[in-house]
Amino acid sequence: MSFKIYTKTGDNGETSLFGGKRVMKDNSRLDAYGKIDELNSFLGFAKSTNKNQKIDEILFLLQNKLFSLGSDLATPIENEKLKVYRISEQDTEQLERIIDELDLQLPEIKFFILPGGSQTSSILQISRTICREAERKIVKLNSEENINKNVIKFVNRLSDLLFIIARYSNFVENIPETKWTASQI
């Protein structure tokens, strides 16, 4: 027996959350975990261009966390029958430890920097902006429905980590950061 990728159950603009509840595909919950899926894809893209083992390990960890985060967002919090991993305070603390570890190796930043540098760093900066958009969508969802409160803090910290990894990528590739200068228009 073969498995078909298409089910045709979404042909009228609806989809199912974990647990079976049907919602329209423009639902805020889908916006939130759809943006997390996009972020995860961009981290895969960054991973495909990266040459540094430490960054590779961190991106692998983050991709797995994002998959769990997507499941968390796709499962209404009130559905206690489904045993889905929920993002925890410990997940956020893990991100903070990685930020601190990488930041200790980087030169002190005394100015705003422009996104860019290596291809990996550039993709990570794009990922950071996608993460910020995901955060806004999750905050909107939180104003409409009850969600795991740890998710907002986790995604906020994740964008900080993506910034640090982007800087670290340029650092290990010996690519200088570009200082932002105010326009004189």
C-alpha cells in the first residue's frame, strides 16, 4: 500500500489542527505555525551553505526545536488528550546558553551592523527577520486564543540567537562586519 501526499481535504480552504478541529487556512494559528515552517526552511537553506561544524550543530538543534514549536502551535492548548511536546522555559534557557557561548567569542559590537557578509550569514539575517515576523503572528494569535506562553519568549530569544549566529558565521569566515552609517540625504 502506498501513501499519497495529497488528501483533497483542504480543497475548500480548510485544514485540520492536531486533534482534528477544522479551521480555515487563513486562521491566525496557521499563519503562526506557517511562518515557523518558513523559518525552518530558511535554516535548512543556511545549513546547506554553511561550512562550520558548530553552526551546523546549532542549526540542526534549532530545526528540531522549530518542528516541535510548530506542533505546539498546531495543537490547541486546551486539547490535553494529545501528548505533544510543548516549548518550555528550559528551551529558552538553552538558547540563552548558546547565545552567551557564541557572544563570548565575538568582538564587542559598538555600532549597528548591516546584514550581509558570507552567504550563510546573509541567510541567517533573513531568517532573523522571518523569526521576528513569526513572533508578531504568534503575539496576534495569543491575543485571540490561549497558547503556550513559553512560545513567545522562545521565539523572541531565537531571533537574538539568529543574529549572533549570523555574526559568528562572518567571524569564523573572517569577513568583517559592515558598520551602518546614517544617510546624509
